[in-house]
Amino acid sequence: MIRVLIADDDALVRLGLADLLEGDDGIDVVAQAADGQHAVELATAHHVDVALVDVRMPRMDGITATARLRALPHPPKVITLTTFDLDEYVYDALGAGADGFLLKDTDPAEILRAVHLVAAGSAMLHPRAARRLIDRYHQVHSPQASAARSRLQGLTPRERDVLALLAQGETNADIAVRLRMRESTVKAHVSRILTALDVTNRVQAALLARDAGLDRPADGTR
């Protein structure tokens, strides 16, 4: 069962999300918050697997709340919610540790899919904005390409293949098919990549890969 926290200052949005999520037998909405500070307090008091966090909220905004949530002893995965696919605050949210973001007009089935994917360790970016978001973040916020390439030097050739596909937004299952590997092996590679690159999630690893200019690998094994 995936335990979810919803943080949004709009009561109708919270109600709609709660109704949607609770209709999934694999999801349990354990807490709801109207601002970021309350979200952090509730995540501290409850075991939360995934937090859906609005960007713009009173008392503590979603960006600050994301950083605080990710800094907890048992941090939940975070999906940032926003109205605009190029909202400048989303870039900062990803830097704060969010595992992805969704637009509030995302199809309900995709919201459910996102919760399941993120809970399983994947990232989820709204398809309409994913490419522009990564490109914009790359242009404005990334470290120098040389520094990024230096951080990738500790990866094995196979880990670089996995990272290149991860940077394209592929799931573990997709990568397993593309590289003809077991999904469990892909998960092990991803875990090693995150540790080696000293990043907290797949989105940050993907951004670093793009900073380094990592090309998409060819299909199949080496």
C-alpha cells in the first residue's frame, strides 16, 4: 500500500486528488495539508511514501517544503504540482529533491500512474513539459559541463548506458527491455549511479547526464 500525503492550499484540489487516489486499491491517503509547514509536520508524524506538493502555498511554499520533506529521516518521494509547465519554481523544486512534477490538468489515470512510478523509484515528468523543463534547467541551473563529465568518470560503461536512457525519461522496465537486462539488474545499476553521482533521485541524475552531454546509447548489449 502506497501511503500518500496531499499538500495544496486549495481545498477543492485536495478533495479531488483525495477522491481520485482513494479510488485506487493500492493507495492510501494518510494526510492532507493546506500549506508546506503543515505538510512537513504531518510527514514527520505519519509514515508517508509519496507527497503531492503544490508549488505555491502560504506559510511555507512547495519548494521549501520539498527540501524539508527530503531532509526527513525517512523522506517521502515528492511530486510537485503546478499550474504552468514552465513555472520557474518547478526548476527549484527539482533541485530541492522532487522526483518529478505534474500539471494540475494532468489526466487522472496519469496521476495514479505517477504515484505508482515514483513510489517504485522512478521519476515522472509531465510529457508536455519534460523536454523543455530539462533543457531550460540545463541552460540556466546546471554546473559546468566539464564538472559534470568529471562526476561521470566513476561510472562503468554499462552504468553510463543506463544513465543515458534514464536521462531520456525511461522507466526501469523500459531500460531493461532496451538493454536486454533484468529489471532487478537495472534497479541495482540505478542505485549505484545515484550513489556514485551523489544525487538523491533520478531527475537530478538525468539533469547531470545532460549537463555532461551524455549521448543516448545504442540498443542491445555491448
